[in-house]
Amino acid sequence: MPRTRASASPLFVPRKTTCAEQRAARAGFTEARRQARLAGAPPKLRAEQTLDPDLRPTYPLAGRPGPASARGSKLALPAHRMTTATASGAYPFVAEGGLGAEGVFIGRDVHAEAAFCFDPFSLYNSGRVEGFTNPNAVLAGIIGMGKSALAKSIATRSIAHGYRIYVPCDPKGEWTGVSQALGGYSIALGPGLPGRLNPLDAPARPASVSEEDWFTEVRKRRLLLLASLARTVLKRDLLPMEHTALDLALDLVVADAAARGTVPLLGEIAHVLGSPERLDQALGHQAGHLGSAAQDLAHALRRLVHGDLSGMFDAPSTVSFDPTTPMLSIDLSRLGGSGDDTALVLAMTCASAWMESALSDPDGGRRWVIYDEAWRLMRHVGLLERMQSQWKLSRGLGIANLMVIHRLSDLLSAGDAGSRGRVLAEGLLADCSTRIIYRQEPDQLAAAASLLGLTGVETQAVSALTKGRGLWKVAGRSFITQHILHPAERELFDTDARMAA
């Protein structure tokens, strides 16, 4: 079909015409030109152009004409300048580059739509993240949001990277099946069970440490253990004479054990503390008598020998620590079920002291130490002190500590503001360069934002997180990550089996 051609030429307008006549002439020319274009347009386009004016599009296909079209860099907006630090605080999840592909696969970065990997050891050694000063981490989340599955997934996948996993406290027994499935083993402690641990066992001496220095180090560890056990039972700090009694009792028992070729036991310490004559004789010509001062200590340690913890820590160890095992957990699910955590804390203290024999080995490689249900330990200063020592020495020992709690306010339950327990608990959080926050209840958001320094955007994100999704704060960088579980992991980590039965 031949195409119709049409054109329009400008009319001659006399010079002395009025403005109104000139405007009318220009309008007539514009209409004639439009009609000419319409006559030359294809039939379909011509039909669209002849629509009712009310049904025609506001702007042509090319877009809005003029400077407001945002084309050609003509869009004028008020200028706003900010530093990159301010921009990252206002928009913490925009254009995040991620932590790299090195490390354990966790899941999917929700905003970047990319894989999210995490390895505290490589991050610390590479220096890629500014402010990442230690490999320790804290994991907080309400029940049912998947924080236990994340902790177990990190442990399981870290073994594939050559790391070893130690769980010194398993109050619910959930790590036993995981340990056995991964080729490790679990030690179940409780009244009537065959497991025995001697917390006074001396760890293997590193080749770089002399025998004299190592003897001094072992003695210091044993004294700290005995003092921690006594403080937990007595629920108070020890008096100076009580510290002296512990020193003398330990030296006497160690000397007797060396003469017999055996290892010292807690029962022997309690027996010497209950023998005033031996203590006074060992004290020599110094002023004072230790017999009456040591009575409370003797009865405190007697609980581990003849009380509700008898048969667990008053005999030589029935298991030996294998530093090559991929995972080791201490199952304490038989303790603490009555609502009194004292037995659990005493067992945890003894188990931690026994497990330190592997942590002190400089050739032990990289290891994760996971404190599950750590909120139950926050009210006991002795355990917090041991944890703080482990947190401070994490880089030298080559370990990464992971503390699992329900709420950030659990840290505030360690004591009143300014108390020793409160300072230790807040110090543990300060020594964690990685904070993983799963969903928190609305009444906990203020405490979480205050303790972690969350921005308004991050606080709002925490309140709306779904199951398996958490806010990862790695030093000064933030990520929203969806944890992805393998079907085999989901079956192994299932903690709701009894609910579905």
C-alpha cells in the first residue's frame, strides 16, 4: 500500500498584525503540521491518535518533555553530602560487598542476593574487615527462630574445613547426636552414670615450656578451679585465710600424690581442709590458725565428694582427652532439672577445667568452643571469670568462642549495674567482634539496640526477622542472612521431634 505523504509550510504573517492574530496563525500552523504527520502515519497509529482526548496518554512514548524529564542530566534535586560512614549508618544494607567466598557457607545474603560465607580466623588474619579484632561471637534469638540450628550448622561445616569443636556445656543433651554423627564423642555426666572426670588432671606440657614453668602454671589453674568451686557453693568471695588454706591443702595433696605416683583428687583436698592439724603444721610459724577458717571450705568441697555430685568428679578420669577428635561435648542434661543451677554450674566448672588441657595445646589447630544455653551461666561469677580468660586468650590459643543466649538482656541478669558479674558479662559482649541477632521480642529491642549500638534501620529489621534469618554484625558491617540447611542437617538438628511425635 503506498504511503501517503503530506507536509505543512509556514504561512506569511504581515508585520503589522496584532499579537492575537500572530498567536492564531501559529496555532493554525501547529494544527496543520499535526494533521500532516497524522496523514503520513500508519493506520494503527492514526487510530490511536484519533482517540478521545481524555483517553490519550499524558506524555508521548518518548517520555515527559522538558527539563523535568530526568533525561540528559537535567534533573535538579537539592544537593546532600555525607561521608561514607554516615551513609552506611543511614543505609546499612545497600551495595554491601560481602565478606568474600572464603570460609564456611552459611546461607544467602538477602540484600545482595549472594552466598554468605563466614570464617572468623580468615577474617582476622586477612584484615579485610576494619575493626575485626577477635574471632569470638555471640548468638541471640528467641525460641524457635533457628539459633540452635545455626550453631550446630557452623560446627558441622567447620569440621569439613579442618576445625575441631568443643562443647563444654550441653544442658539439654542436644549435641550428643551431632557429636556421634560426625565421628566425635560425648561424655554424659550425672548421678549413677559411669562417666568420671578429674578436674585436677594436669594437661600435657607443651614442648616450648620448661617443666618448672609448667608446674607453676598447673598449680595456678588448680587453685583457680578450687576457688571457683568454693565461691559457687558458698555464694560469696573467699576470705584471705581461706585462700591460704586452699594453697596449703593443694600443695600437701600434690606432694602426697607425687610420692604415690598418682594424681590429686578433689576428695583428698576436702579431707586435708577438714584436718586442722595438718594445715597448722604446714603453715609453720606464721601467725594464726587455719583450722576454723577452713571448715566452710571443707564442707563446700564435700558436696562434690559425698553430696549430689558424688561419683562424677571424685575419682580418676574414666576417659582420656583425644585432641584429634573432630567434636567433643559434655552432656549435662541430667543436672539442673530441679530449677537449681548450682549442680550444673559446678559440673560445668569441672568439665571446663578438664577440657582446658586441649585448649592450652599450641599445636591443637583452630577450634570452636561453643557455650550453648549460656544464659544459665550468667549469674555465676566464677564461670564468667573462666569464660573471660578464655575470651581474652582466644587469639593466642587459636580458638573462637561462640556464646548462645536467648535475649541480649540475659547479659544484664549477671548482676546489678557496676557489679563484678555485670562487668564481666558486658566485657564478654565487648570482646565479640561478631554479633548474630535473630528475632527479638518488641520489649527486648531497646536493650538489644543499646547493648549492640544498632541503628534505627537495624532495630526495625530485627523486629521483623523470620525463622532462620538473622542480622549479622561483623565488626562495623551489617548483613541480613538467611540460613540454609541441608536436608540431612535439618533431620539431625531437629529439636521439635517430640512436639511432632
